[in-house]
Amino acid sequence: MWYSVMRRPEQGIFLGSLVFRHSDHHRLLAEQGWEEIPIAEIRGGTDSRGGPHL
């Protein structure tokens, strides 16, 4: 995968960012305490009928 989803807790919520892997920005976020989210943890939500949220 070319991209990485990164997150960081901030005042009770998570901030998120989509970045290119192995880029300077990816390295900077990791140094600042951001964590990479494993692909297996990323999933879309569904509405009450079982369809995707739009």
C-alpha cells in the first residue's frame, strides 16, 4: 500500500491524516507521536439498512 493512515489523540478526539509511506511527512508525524493504523482496523461504517454511510 502506498499510503498510511496516521492518527493522534488530541483533547479527547483522534486527529487523522492520510500520507505517503516513507515520505518526510510520514517520518515527521511518527516523530511527533502519531501512530499508523493497521489496514485490518480500517473499515467503513454501515447505516441501519446495512448500506455504507454516504
